[in-house]
Amino acid sequence: MLEPSAIVFYVNDLAISSHFYQELLGIDVEELSPTFRRFNLSNGMIIGLKDKHTAHLTMVGNGGCELAFTAANHEQVDALFLAWQQQGISIKEPPTNVSFGYTFIAVDPDGNRLRVLA
């Protein structure tokens, strides 16, 4: 069974949101890029902040988020992609290589993004 490993919030101002979560969580940013910040929680979960103005897909409304599932490898990503398609889950982006790995994106009934990545 694949369990969620991260939640990504799409934010309007990355600097303001980064500061907010750094103060709220009391931890430093682990990954710092022009469009993304990552906070590693002690329980293994990751909170990501993504600049919504640089996301390459049509965004959900304000407050939209992404639940990420980390797969072991490309083959598991592809297998989940096929399984989710067969279950009728809406796929928004097929498996593709991006700067942070091999990934695809689906959405739940409310339009929240579900990302699987290796």
C-alpha cells in the first residue's frame, strides 16, 4: 500500500508563506528554490510550498493543495497510473520526467491534486 508522504500548498507569496510556516513549525526550510520550499517534519511527512504562479497546470481555487505519494521507482509510478486510470480517477498529467523526478498528477472529486512521484 502506498501512503502519502507529503502535502503541497500552492501559495500566492512564497516568501511570506515560507516565513509563516517556519515560525509555525519552528523548523528551518530544507529545500529552497525560486519556486518551492520544503519542510521535513520529524514524523517523516513533508510540507511543501509551491509558488502557484509557476505551477505548470491549471490550479484549483484558493486554498488548493496537493497530496503526494512517493513511489519506489518508475515502474511503480507507471503501475499506479494504469491502476488509477482503470479505477476512473481523473488524470491531469500522465507520467513524465520533471526536475524533481518521474511523476503523474490526478485529481480527487473536489479538484485537489494527487501526485505520485519517484
